[in-house]
Amino acid sequence: MSENLNTLFHVPTSDLNLVMVEMGQAFRTGLNYDDQNIKMIPSYVKELPTGHEVEKVLALDLGNPSLILGGTNFRVLLVSLEGEGKVSSRQAKFAVTEEQKKANGTVLFDFFAAKVHQFILAENIGEIPHSLGFTFSFPVYQTAIDQGYLIHWAKGFENEGVINCDVVQLLQQAFIRKGLDINIVALLNDPVGTLTKHAYRNTKTSIAVILGTGTNAAYVEEISNIKKLKSNESGHMIVNTEWGGFSGSSLPINRFDIALDRSSENPGKQIYEKMISGLYLGELTRLVLVHLADDRGLFHAQVPNSLRKAYSFQTAYMSQIEMDTSDLLLDVSVLLRQKYEIESSFVDRQVVKYVCQLIGMRAAQLAAAGIATLVRKIDQLDDSTVAVDGSLYAHYPGFEGRMRDTLFELLGSDAGNIKIEHATDGSGQGAGILAALHKTI
Ligand code: BGC
């Protein structure tokens, strides 16, 4: 049983090298042409902060995970840039319900405007900052720092009337309807915010990676290399790679990945993301467990309906299971009983943990292959700082260690020059910093 699964989920170094080659090509093609496998979206952020800026601005953050893996929330922030690399913020968090994720777009944006209003009243802000940065962590075709069109929804959002629309305008109109005198001056995606936020603290940061509900990366590119911009400008710009969309033939896709993709809300899309990120790892684990129960006698071949339910196995359970180092795996036993009323044998529990380890390991290896490809792309093997944020990275036990080991496998001793730093709240505070850099009055 285990040998079989190992063949399905284990990725040898040689295969990871192939992933790197194909991703490297996809990065280059994405910089040359629109609508590619990896979109390489210009962010129009041409200036990174110095860390000395002092300002107070508003920020909104939509599409990023809550502390509980798998959830998505919406935040309103008052961000204070204090200089000397220090940023602080006050914030309010609101869960976006499944119902709201399916409502009409206007209803959704009116909800955001109402929450901004509520925040301003509740926080007793005094003079309300006029400028706002908006982190919108979905694939957006950006055409200016304050203009971008939603390509497709992800993370369970399905609101009508938003795809192909400028999300800045949709939000700006909702502010006007609510009578709020707030100007959206920067639209960004979460890795762009993470890069900006971390650069405020450490100006050497040139790559940011999100490993959370979804996955993505952004990095600093020379404008002359972004051929599709057809610009004569010199200098640099942050590129939002949208690497979650990668789907090359080098990816070690197996029948469980295929089953997950087919029954997902966006079949054929975000394949790399489906092998890596928090929204999907639990579901992949569930598919394997159900197969092992149906065909190989796991859980005495009994599968409770609760486990048959799609997405009922959260990635957070995998974290808890991998964290259980007790001799008899008692936490795993409790989890299976509480969540699924399964009375497990010790062997059942060992198998469950093994499945989590295989899937968690493969995710970390693939994420590391992406990071290694980017570090090579910007030719910074001698010294690079990668800012990483996201609940998977922060809470999944051993994820970072597995990534680091893989970086050494792929880059040899050069991996020792890569500083991976945990970036916190880039999607909120980073939006504030960009609003400060782009404010018009
Ligand atoms: C979205 C990206 C986002 C990433 C991380 C993906 O699902 O496509 O835009 O940056 O999640 O939040």
C-alpha cells in the first residue's frame, strides 16, 4: 500500500529539476506575451519603499487566509508608516461567508464599503486618510497602479458581474454610494504587498512568496525584460507571477490530482496551486484516504458519509496529524473520532499520517522548485532575501524545513545564500505602504 503511494507522490530531484526548467521557460514566455500559462502580470510598482516614509493611510485586504487554514477574510486597516522600517496598523477583520462569495458583485462591494464605514466610525480615527491601497488576491490583469480587471475568481468566490471588470472602479463606486470620500490609489496582489512590506524593513528583499489558501510569487524584474509592456523605460518593476496557474507536463500529476482538478470550481486551471496550497491539500488527502478505505481496507473499509463529503478534510487537520508525535498517535485518533466518528486502529493512524507526510512533502518540494527557479531567474544565487507569508508556511509543521532541504537538493551550497524570512501582514500593511507611495494629495 505505502510503496504504491510513495511512487505516486514522491518527487525525485531529477523531476524537480525538470519542473524548474519548464517553469523558467514559462516565466520568460509570460514576460513576452499576454495570457500565458504563468501570467507574469506587471504590477506597475516601480519604486520600493526606503523604510523612511512616514504616513497614515487606509488599506483593504481581500482574499487572504484567516488564521484558521482554509478560510478567507476581508480586512480594513489603518496603516501607520513610522519610518526606520517600522509599520504598525489597527485593523478589523470580517469573515466572508459562503453566501457572500456567491452574491452579486455589487452586493459584495457594497458590503466592503459598509465595513470600511463601520471601521472608521468604530475606530474613532479622527482625520480620515483620503488614500487607500487595495489588496485583491485574485488573478487580475493590471493596466495601471490603480486599475485592474479580474481574470477569473478563485478560493470559492463566484460573484457575478466582476470578471473582466476593473475592481478599483467597482470598489470606488461602492464608496461613492456609501458617501465615503476615499480614493483608491493602489491595487495590488498579496505577494506584491508582501514584497513591498518586507522591503520597507529590509531593502534587499527581491522575491515574495505566498503559501496559504492559494499560492503565488512576486519579484523585482528589469522593465526591459518585460517585453509585453513594449516600454522604453529603464528601471525595475515588481511582477506578479501568478505562478499558481503553472501547468506544465513536468508537474508530477497523478490520478488523485486529476480527480481533484476535475471536480474543482475551475477545472484545468491553477494546477500548480492545487498541488501546493492550503485550499486543496486537505481535499487531496481526503481523496487518497477514501480510496484506501474503499479499496485497501483502511478504517475497516468503512467510509463515513462525513468523509465522503468533498472538502470536509481541512488542511489544518493535516497540520494537526503531522504534529502528533505520540507513540500511539492519540491526537490522530481523537481527530478521526471527533470529525468523522471513525474508531481507528494504530495502523490506520500510521497510514493517515503517512499520507499527510507524502502530500505535505510534495507541496513543500514543489514550492521550493518555484523559489529556486525565481532566484536563478534574477541571478541572485549569491545573496537573496525571499519574504514568505501565508498560513501554510506559518502553521504547517516542517513545511519550511522541507522547503529548505529541497533548495539544497536543487541548488547545492548556493541555497545557503538564500535568506527565507517570514513576512507578516504584507497583504494589509504592504497595501498601506503602496498607498503612501502613490497618494495623489
Ligand atoms: C490567486 C493569487 C493570489 C494567491 C495567494 C491565488 O489563488 O490566484 O492572485 O496571490 O492565491 O493568495
